[in-house]
Amino acid sequence: MVPSEVQATPPDEYHDAAPHWQAPTPPHAMTEASTAVNTPRPSFSYFTSKPLPKASSSSSSQHHRDTEMRRGSSATALAAAEDEDEKARAQAASQGEAKHGQKHPALHASSRSPSVIVVGFEGEDDPLDPHNEPAWKKYACTLTIAVNAFLISCFASAYLFVSPDIEVAFGASHEVVIVGFVTYVVMWGPGPLLWAPLSSTIGRKPVYVGAVALWTLFNIGCARAQSIGVLIGCRLLAGFFGSGCLCNGGASSTDMYQNHARIKATTSYSFVVFLGPVFGPLIGGAVQEYAPKTADGGWRWVFYGGIAAGTLVTIAHCLVIETNHNIRLRRRVKQLQKAQEATEAGDNKAAEDGSVTAKHVRYTTEADEHGLTIQAQVFQVAGSAARMIAEEPIILFISLWQTTVMAVLYLFFEAYPVVFGEGHGFNSFQTGLTFIGVGCGMTSACIWAVTGELRLWDRRRAKKGGQAKPEMRVPQGLVGAVLTVIGLFWYGYTSYPRIHWIVPVIGSAVYGVGAISVMLSTFSYLVDTFAYRAGSAFAAVGLIRSVVTAVLPLGGTQMFENLNPRNASLILALLACVQIATPLLAIRYGEKLRMRSRFAPRVGAGKGQH
């Protein structure tokens, strides 16, 4: 499964807590998800003066000052504002003299409210804008985030393949040991409710560094655990902190890329998150089979490997750029405020003898001036997600669809040892290698998504005169739904020991193509349907998916052993057949449901969107 971001991770613009945030765009991806192909980069005026209420005598000059400040650079804008202040004070003084027979007293620092100037990017080529960073810096940042996401998701499933050693080490049952997997994955649901708002407030980089560092720390706890309770507790906390990367990768891609490059980046990020659980069995199987054995088995080497990888990724995050627009703009605010304070210090000294009037200006950013606190953002996103689960049929249907697809993938972790271990006599490492089939299928689907599907989407939009509706995302998911059914029947009915092992592996590859197609399609549909509320939509869907898919492996082994792989796969295939109705209903009734929704905008996606 994927966490609620990528669950693509939804970009900042789509968070309920602050729909005005800086990065227009999708998450754990998209992730992460997709965004407008031809949507222009946010257009910021250089500065926008927003003074607090002043005397009525200066109200007419204030409008002119605002207009002037939107036209020029910072120095020009500020100079114009000062000139208008002088004119306003002169006018006020004249009026006061005419009315009372005496001059109006000068306005000093103690009697004036400061003007507030909102700082933005200075045009399309502003070097502070992360879109304009050198390509190698953006690629390094993207690669680091992708490796981080792969690491977190990979070590979810790697744990399952060393569980036999853990059972022996602690004398615990298989079901109890699997709880360590369940708690790890379940925390991918609520985790993003904190990490997404936090990354928009303090920056992406501190969240990435802190989250992966703490993930590494709790892997140390897992590696040195002396009881199953300690191991499960550390796994729970590791899953929570690991979701910090999974839910913000899509937002980071949005920060750095535009148009088709953004689509490719978020899609590739989502793919990496899915690919992690596929390679986890390979790593876990290798440790189970070939790692040096200690007194209680070699299972601890999985966590030692995670500690080493987590340390390297933490260092890499420290070296790459910060991509959050608001955090980068704060650097400019700091520089301007420092210069302004020096100017004010001189003005205040001169104002003591009445020769100069002190001028007070405060610089800020749009998000800092009007944004919500972290606590307010968390409650707003969580509250909207809860209401969506209770009131939105779209959320319910997509949750069931995604949950079905990802549940089968996670049941494979329990089914493969039965089919290939017991049926074909493979050891743990060889069984892990058979997951490469699913990985190849996912890779093929991702390549198609950023090439062929992207061109097909452009053609669909062109046929509609440039208008793009969420329902136009569904064909990709419909094809994926059909492929999941074909892949399950193929895998299940070729799982006999007398049939060569490569045949069911090919069937699992077909399922991998279908699974990725469904997930990417539904991510895009959520973004297009709920727009700036997509953050809450991802949280709602991700919470349901995390809980359900995490607990299914508890009964996976019993299901495939007691029913045999053919019958168990038949049940899953029939369930997948029912889910084909979801995209068909979305094509037929999706627009009507959106029109009745309290959360979805009443208008379809605009022209040029992707």
C-alpha cells in the first residue's frame, strides 16, 4: 500500500488548511498524483503594501501607493510609499492648521502603525524560486526523496520475510509477530495529518531530516529489542516517522517542476513508493537465508541494514536544497527586514530632533501573513477527512477500489511462500526473487503513464476543446481494473507445482501493471475532483486503505493454505471483477456525484489541466 500522500502526496495548494499556499499543482503520491500541465507558475507581484488602517486624510493617497508598489522593485516601491506618506502628512498638517490654527504634530514611531509589505518572487527568472534551481540540484533532491520513500516502504515487507526467525527468538506465534508489520503500515494513515502541515510551516527539509533520523533511531530499537513487545512498539513509531517522507514527496516535486516535468516527477515518485514493498521480500529473503546467524537467528541484520541506509539518507537530506516556497521567501524577508531596521535606526535618531519622521515597515510572506497555525491545519485537514469519509460516496468507492488492489498485493507476501516455497521448493531468497515479476509489471505501467497515457490525455483534452474533467482520468483505471482480474486468474490457475514457476510470475507481472494503473488513475481523479481539498481527500482514502491492507496479512497464510492457491486466487479475482463496476459508474455518474458534493468544486477542471 501507499501512504496517504502519495499517496502521491498532495501539493500544498490542495491542503484545506491553507488553499492559498504558494505552490500550485499531487501525496505518501502524488504522489503522491498529477497537476495542471499548462498551469502557469504562481505569479507574484514584487511587493504588495498592506498598511494597517490610517487616518482618513491619507486614504486617497494609500490607493495610489499600493498601485505604485505593485509595479516596481523593492527599492522603488518603498521610496514611492515614503513619498506618499510625506504628502499625506503634509495634507493632514495643512488641514489641521486650517481648522485649528496650528500645525498638526509630526507622526513619530510611537504614534504610527507599521506598514506590512508582502514579499513574493520577482518574476519568472527569480533565482530564489526553486523552479529556477540548476537541474542537477533538483535531480539530487528528487533522487534523495525517492530513495527515502523506497527505503521506508521496502522495510515494511522485508520484516515479513524474517518473521520465522523472530517467532523462534521470542517464542511468539506467527500472528503476534505479524503485528509488527500491521502497526508499521497502519501509522502511514494518521502520520500525514501531522507531517504535511508541518512541512508547509517549517519547511520540507527539516521534516525529511527529522523524520528519517527518528525512523533510523527506532530501527536501532528494533535491532536491539529483547522482547516482542519492544519490537512491535518500535515498529509502530518507525512507521509513524517514516510517513513523513511518504506524504511530502509529491509536494516537493510540485515545488521544483512545472507542466509535464511535474507529472513525470510525481508519477515516478509514486512508482518508487510502490516498488519498495516489492523489493522488501528480496532483501528479507536474502537476510533470512544468508545473513550471519546469531544466538537468536539472523533477523536483526534487516534492521542493521535499515540503520545504515537511514543514516546515509539523513546525511543526503542535509545536503540537498529546501524546496518550500514560503521558507525560501523568508530568506528575502530576513534580508529586507535587516536593511529596513538599519534605515529605521537612523530615522529614529534623526526623528528625536523632529527633522525626520520615522518610518516603520514590516516585511512578510503571504503564507506567514494569512496562514493557519500547525494545530489549526491539523484539525482542519483531519476534520475534513472525517466528514468526507462519512458523507462522500466518491471517497467510499475509491477507498474500496484502492484497498482491494493493494490488499491483493499485500496478500502476495503471504501467498508466495505457499506457492513458490512449498509448491516449488524455493528457499526464502528465491521466493523473494519471484516478486521481481510484480516489479517489472509496475515499471512497465509507470513508463506508459509518463509517455503513452500522457499523450492520450492531451488528445482527450483537445477533443473537448481544452476542457478537462475528472472523469477523463478513468479510462486508465478501467484498463487497470481489467488487467488486475486477468493477472489474478493467470497467477492462481498456473500455481500448480507441475507448471513452471515462470508462468505464475508472468501472471503477477500483469497484475502489477493493472495495480499501478488503478492507483495512478485514482490519485489523479481525487486531485481533479477535490482541487484544494485534495489533501483531506488523500487523508481520508489513505486512512481507510492503511488500516484494511495492513491487517489482511494476519490471515493470508491460512487463506492460501486452507483454500489452496487456486481457490484463494479465485475469490480475489471475483472481488476484483466486482471492482470493475467502479470506473464504469464513475464514467456514467461521476459528474452527477461531483455536482452534489459539499467538498468538490462545482466546476470541472479548467482548460489546460492535467
